[in-house]
Amino acid sequence: MKTEPITEIDVYRATLGACVKAEASGQQKLATVLRAWVNASPFGDCPSCQGRPVIISEPVCSTCAGDGFVPLKIIQPGPQGRWY
């Protein structure tokens, strides 16, 4: 069975959250299925904040708007190694 990628950002956000909760609570079978969807999707860790949670006193990451992930096309390095 082929795993279809999640292309809607809201669905990806919800699936990623459910996956993290399943992994943390020891629900390995559910976490394995959710992780396959997450890994097949065209999103990756934010190159600016590396997906770390925002501290209340910090401004929200301007690259990912606090999501911790961005579309993969944004993560590709541009000329002179700059991220776009």
C-alpha cells in the first residue's frame, strides 16, 4: 500500500500533533501509521527555528509563523548557501 502525502498544511499540522502525542503515550502502532504520512509529506523542519517551541517572551518565527515546519521548497538552499 502506497502512503499518500499530506499536502494541506492544516491536515499536516493536525497529523504531526497526533503523531507526537501517540509517540509520547506509547501508542506505537498508531504512531507508525501517522509518522509514515508525516514523512511522506512535502514539509520539513523550519531552517530558522528548527521546530522548537516558541517561548512566550520571544517573537514568533518569521519563517514558519510558529508552526515549526515549512514546505520543502522553502528549505532548499539558494545561491551562496542562503535559505529562502
